Amino acid sequence: MRQIIDTNCLLAFVTDRSPLQNKSIALVFERAANFEEEILVASNVITEFVCVQLSVYLQTESLIAWMVADLLKQTGVHYHHGFLNTLAYER
């Protein structure tokens, strides 16, 4: 199965703003790490994530860079440059 995640999912995963959302997205990442599904992350999601981390959560650039790098190295996570269209669903 392929999951396309958005900025809200990433923020829920790295913050404690919603324990229910955090648990849900953590399960998706766990399944991806176990090769049970794939996670697609579009470039605009990364851009929004960085912007919100800087402006709302006041995180440092180095911490954000570490989080993004760690995300993109994660087993089962695939980066997609640009807009995800219907082709992303057909793979």
C-alpha cells in the first residue's frame, strides 16, 4: 500500500499537539519501516514543514535540517519532487 502524507501528518509525528494523530502516523511509519507499505512525501510538504517549524514552533534550522534528512533516509519513505498527481497513485 502507498500512503501520501501531508504537512499535518509530519507535524503530528514530531510534535505532541495531538496524541491521537501522533499515534496514527507513527503506525504508518512503522509499517513502512517493516516494508509493509510506502510513504510518499512531496517537495511542497517538506517546504511547508520547514516553514511551520521555523515560524510556529520556533525550531532551529539545524534541528529542522536533521529532521528532514532523517525523514528522507527512513526505510519506506520516498521523496517526490513537485506535485503529486494521479501517476503517484498508479505505481
